[in-house]
Amino acid sequence: MTKIQNSKHELYEEVIIAGFGGQGIILAGKLLAQTAMEAGKEVTYMPSYGAEVRGGTANCMVVIAAEEIACPVIGKPSSLIVMNKASLEKFAPRLQKGGLLVMNSSLIDTEPQVDDSIRILTVPADEIAVELGNPKAANMVVLGAYLQKRDLLSVDAAAKCLPKTIAKRYHQTLAVNADALQKGAEVARVSAR
């Protein structure tokens, strides 16, 4: 029997990406939004910074849908990408049942307190980024893992969007960021959870 999808609900993904300032949270959200736009999806992108920026809190909300999006604000995300423990504690209770939690196990050493239906993917993002030669690429590692696990957009498509998303003065980091996306996807492919 073939599953018939209702076109209004074939795609509606709400993602929160969170961490502290300086971890590239806003850039990861921007890349996710750009990739979805290039794929012809409807997108909203809403960044939020703490007052002190570097070291303060940072998060962004990205909604990806097949149809127009009424509101960019996310109450209960279907996916959550967290880079530190404070972000896990703040946002994990809001995850939808059956949602996806991608967490940076380099900085989060506690078991998340979430519903049993939540799929959890732990990624040692900081360690992988250091191995690649750029500690700042941890954001791309977790984004690559998310893209692979959620399977809505491809990691290759995200890599192609990097030049449009990263400021020209940082284009020397394009290759390492593309590698970081691929390494994150590899972690997700071998993950049993």
C-alpha cells in the first residue's frame, strides 16, 4: 500500500540550534536556512543573541516547510541541536514527542531528561573540529550530523551553500567547513540510536 501524503503537511520541520556566543550557532542556522531555500523550500530564520554575544547565549529558530509559514517562532521544535549543557537544559523539555536531539558530547556529559520517544544523537563535535584543524568548525559537525539523521536536505547541498553563507573574508575556511559537515554526517550514519 502506498502512503499518500497530504501536501500541506508533507514537510514542516521546526529546528532550534542553541549554544553560547562564539560557537557559530547563528552561522549554522543561516546555512540550514540557505540550504533549504536553495532546495526550493519555504523558510524562516530567526536568530537571537545574548547581550554580551561572545560567551553569552545564542540560539536561532529555523522553520522549513513545503507551504508558506505563518509564524517564525517555535514553541515545541521537532529537532533540537545543542552545543552546551545550558542550552540542553533550557530547550530539551520543549522538544516534540518523537523529535530529534543532536547534542555536542564534547561539552555535554549528562544524560538529557527527555521523553523516551526522542531520538538522541551525541556528536563529539569539538574533538572532530580540532582533528580537522579548525576548532570553530564544531557547528558544522553537528549540522552535518543533523542533516544526515533527519534526511530532509543533503550534506552536499549544504556544502555548496557555504560560499553564499560565510563572509568572503572567511572563505579560506570553506574546505574545512565542508569537511566538518561530512564528518558530522559520518557520525550520524554509524550511530545506532
